[in-house]
Amino acid sequence: MTDSKGPIDMGSKSKGHAGGRYDVAVVGGGAAGLSAALVLGRARRRTLVVDAGEPRNAPSSHMQGYLSRDGMSPAEFLAVGREEIARYGVELVRGRVTDVARDGDFTVSLEDGREVRARRLVVATGLRDELPGVPGVAERFGRDVLHCPFCHGWEVRDEPFGVLASGAASAHQALMVSQWSKDVTFFLHTVAEEELTDQDRRRLSAAGVKLVPGEVTELVIEDDRLTGVRLSDGSFHARSVLYVAPRPVPRTGLLKRLGAQMDETPFGTYPVVDATGLTSVPGVWAAGNAIGFSEQVIHAASGGYRAAAAIVGDLLMSELDAAAVCRGRLSGAP
């Protein structure tokens, strides 16, 4: 195994496998990819993980809501996962996959020119969050600029919240975060108040959420802490937490190149998959944020597990069918 951009070990790690050919290549080394690799390794399947090192939750210092891992840092979680897959002979290489082609097996091309071959493929490439262009948002994201109250709401409970509107649907976010604080200000930003539905206005009023029209032009930071936001009219509004709604950009280029059926959603274009993560392309599974915006770490890990279990069965049945055909030919059976 290697954890650098050094050569991939093409030597055989288990009996019966030709060097350089893997049972499964996993593209993406986050929760979904590592979980899939763990199950595959334990099933004695020769597996390669290619990790570009760009986890979605990298800006966060902790992750929450994962039973037995609540409060663990994302970096520590991934480090432990890499150690666990190594116990079962799974290989990991740092790198970026630039292309995948199918000619019986899958040929996986890396950015540095290397190629590997695999019989099955797991795409766990995730997504990236495109943040609002307000100065200060990107720098504070994952600290006091947040997007998910289930991930961080408890840690900032009862503080003065702000919610930055990025569309009329942001009213839902403002309502949701009121579960964690009764001091919520909804900054309409570039959204006109008349764009809100009557139901939204009634619910916002019932929740005690204050509506503030006007464009937010900057975040105000003092002593490395968010203290408020400033509007285009120069007014300052004290807040210690700001919720935003990033635009998700799924990393699904490889799936599109393979011809996977895609589905347009309000949160981006994602592959159509079955209950195990199998795409419309035979032999290709997807898991984690590569299949949906709302996949939390715990969901991603579960999805990777399901995909891997399905692949183990798929490979086994394929091998048994091939062996049966071979025996039939040798025995002269019709």
C-alpha cells in the first residue's frame, strides 16, 4: 500500500490475481469509498482506492451525528479508515482519476499518466460546495459560517443566528435553524420579500424569525470571530453564526463519460441508482455525495457498504457462471 504519489504496487496481494488487475477500483477516498474498500478487502477482493484528497467536510473541525464517532474530526475519521483498509490488503494511492474507459474491464486513467484495470468500479467522488460570493463567507465556512444545523446546530445552540438567503427556498433553512435558537434573523439579501410564499411568511412569523431586506455586502470579523454582517446601506447586524446554502456541484464527470443515466434535481444532476448504488452502467456503482446532496457521513459510509456487498455477490456469481461454462465445454456437454 502507498499513501503518496509514488508508484502503485502492481504486485499480486492475494492468490489467483494477476498483477496490475484489480477486482474493484474505488474512485474517492472519503467515507463512502473507504467503507466500500473495507468491505471488499474483508471479502478478499483485490481493491484499489484512488483518493484525490478533497473531502467535502474538510473545512469542519468535527463531525456530528455519527453514532460512536460523534465529535470526531473528519481528518481523524479518514486516517482511521485508511489504517483499517490497509489491514485487509487494500491498496490506496493519492491521485486524481481523469478518465475511465470500458473494454470488458475498466481502464482507470490517473492524472500523472498511470493506468490501472479493474473488473468493477465504485464512484465515490462526492461533490463540492459553491459558496455565496459575499466577502468572508468562504474564509469562515465550517467555523461560524455553516450550512447544516444537524451537523453543527448543537454546538452553536442559542447563539444569535443569521440566515443568508440565496433563493426563496432559503426560508426553509431559516425555519429549520429556529429549532436550535430563538434568535434568528433572515437576511433576504438578493431575494425580494414578495418571492416568499404566504405560508413561508406565516411560519417565519410563528417561529419568531426576523426578516431583514437588503443585500449583505460583508461579514464583520473581530478577534477571529464572526460578530455580524453589514448591508449595502451600511447598517450592521450583530450575529455570531451565519447559515448559508451552498450550491452543490456533483463530481459526476466520470459517470457521465461512462454513459450513466442521470437525473436532474433541484440540487444538481446525479446518477440514477438502485438500492445498492448500481448505476445504469453494468459493473459501475456510486455512493456518497456522488448520488445526492444530502448524504451525510453516516449515510455515505452505509452506501459504500451496500455497494461493496453487492459487488462481492456480483463478482462471485460471474466467476461461478464462467466456471460452469468452462466445465461444460471440457466435459463436452451441450
